[in-house]
Amino acid sequence: MGVIWTSSVDKKELEAHEQLSNSLVHLERGDFDNSELQLSMIVEDYSGTKSADHAKFYLGRIAFINNDTDKASKLLKESVKNLEYPNLKTEAYIMLAHMETDSKKAMRLLNSAQKATISQTEKNYISILKAKRMINDNNKEEALEILDAIELENNAYKEMFEHTYGMASALN
């Protein structure tokens, strides 16, 4: 029987992952205070690990939910490039786009979200979000162009699509 040797880096990553799993249990239960405390400790104690990047993402999400846009934006920008799961990366880009006041930057963030996702349904959802951004900017032509390019083979966002299309059509 052999002995498995692990480096201190692996041990650190393993400990960080374990801590992250524990903090996510609190988050799932809606216990933001405990989760936020544990996530902050992971960022401090395990800096440079994948788990620390994920902890920053979840801290950013909590800040986003609590409407602390400065904190959310900072944490999400720091973590988004290092996230290894496409769904988290997509969600981070969508939250960043939602907080972005400059429309061109917001559209670039939404493009990054579309590149990150592997789901055609999510790509369609993000296209609808892009169209909504164009509507908010009173840009009917671009909004309708985006919406017309969507093929809704999946009905998951059909109602949202129809509502957004109606909003775009109503613009002068």
C-alpha cells in the first residue's frame, strides 16, 4: 500500500474548498451574515486559491442582492476572470452589466456573458437583456434587431421575449 503525497498548495486548496462548501450551506439557507463572514475569511486566509475567487464571487452576489453596487462591482470584477464554472462566470457578467451605467460597457459585459455560457437558452435570455438595455436607451432599431435574431425554440423565456418585444415596438 502506497502513501499519497500532497503538496502544501493542494492541502491549502483542499482546506479552502472545504471552507467554501461550509459557507455555501449558510448561503443556501439564507443566512447571509454567517455566510458573508465565512466567505470573507476564505478570501483572507486562502488568497490565490480557486476557492478564494469563488468566495469573492459569492460576496459580490450578496453585495449585489443588498444593493451595495460599489462592493459588488469590485468583488465581481476581481473574481470573474478566474471563475472556473461557466454558470458563475455568466452570472457575474450579467450582474456587472446590470450595474454598469455606460451602455457600451454594459453591452460588452453582456457579450462576455454570452461567450461564457454554454446554454442556448441562456444565450437567448442574455439577448433579451441586451434588447432591454437598448430600450432603456430609447434605441428601438437595435433592440428590435437583437430580438429578431433570437430563435425561440425553447419557451423558457417566451413571455419575457414577447413583453420586451412589445416594449421595443412601443418606442417612438
